[in-house]
Amino acid sequence: MRTSQPGLAQTVLAPIVFGVAVILLWQGLVTGLAIKAFILPAPFAIGAEFAANLQNVANGMAVTGRNSLIGLVVGALLGIALAIVSALARLFDEMAAPVVAALSVVPIVALAPVLYTMFGAGAETARQLVAALAVFVPVYFNTLKGLRQVRPVHRDLMRAYAVTSWQATRAVTLPTALPFVFTGLRIASSLAVISALIAEYFGGPVGGLGKSITSAASSSNYGLAWAYVLGSIILGLAFYCAALIVEKLVTRNHTQHQ
């Protein structure tokens, strides 16, 4: 019996129709209730500001996107590597667990100014490290969970072949953990953008969407501030979609080679 697949109307048209309906309702409420721009600008006004300042928004997206990407790559590689070590060495796992748990609750608000003091207000390093920290935690925990999903019969088979721990990890454990790794990466892709954006609020070089939002809001240009917010939403969606595409490609190739 074939399982029903969602059609084009369900996967594409329905979200578009819903989004248009929300925008029209938003516009109607702002216009009808005469809501002030500093409370909530109208979506058409935000769109006009976005179009009029497209180059500035794109420049901010490039700065924030570069920091987010560096943080995503560094945090993901470190999270996957340490998760593999934790899966292979129980002692390391027991020592790393409380440290990673502590890292997961470190507030960006407190961390960003400290890192700016350490690396200098003119460097992007602090923003990249904040993004890497935000990425590391979900990737580490999801990868470690995936590495522990191997069935005992598969472990026994590897022992019967007298393979080393690394050979067993590469041949059996990592392929089994792949869906969990990409779950962590999908979560982390959006977190990288959010954390880099928040870190920009607390100092660092001029540039980036966070700095642009605060500058526009401080000058009472609320439509422009929301235009930069729209740019950050687009950037976050782009990172998430990129992670999803990479997952589809990797899992498809892995399935074909099985």
C-alpha cells in the first residue's frame, strides 16, 4: 500500500497563502487601529524600507552571515569530534557532560562583552565564538545521542571481525548517527544566525544586522529597523534551507551506496 505524499498545494501553496493572509491582516490592523510605527510598523512600510535600503541590508546580511557561517562550521566540527570521543571513551564522556551542560546555559548577553574585551572591539572574533558556542551544544548532544543508537548485534558483529574502535565507528556508528547529526545541524544553523546577531548588539565593529537594527531604532527609524529584522529572518531561513539541502544530498548519496 502506497503512502500518500503531500502535494504541491500542501507543501508550497498553503504556506504562501497563509503568509499573505497574515500580512494583509497585519496591514489592516495597523491601518485600521492607527497603530504608531514605534509600536508596530505596517508590513507595506517595512517592505518599502527594505527595497529602498536593499544594499545596506545586503551588506549587513553579508557581515552577519559570514560570522554565522564561521561559527557554524567551527562549532559543528568541534561538537561532532568531541561527541565521537565521548562515545569511544566513557571517562571523557563523564568529564565532558557537566562542562557541556554548563556551556549550554552561558548567557550571550554576559559572554559577548567579555569576549570583546579579550579580542578587541574591532575584531569579529567575539561574534564568531559566540555563534560557535551556540552551535556546539545542540550538535554535540544530538551527535552523541545518534552514536549511541547502534544495535548490540551490530557491535557484536564488529567484535567478531576484530575491528578497531575507530573502524567500527566509521563503518557502523557514524552512518547510524547521521540523521541525529543533521538534526543538530538544522537546529544549530538558525542558532548561529541568532547568536551572531545578538552578539552584535553589545559592541564590536560597525556592521552587521544587529548593529544596524540598534542604529535605526535609536534614530526612531522604526521601518528601517524592521527592514533589517526582515533581513535577519531571510538570513536565518537561508541557513536552515542550506542545512536541509546538505542533509538531503548526503543522505541520498549514503542510501545509494548501501
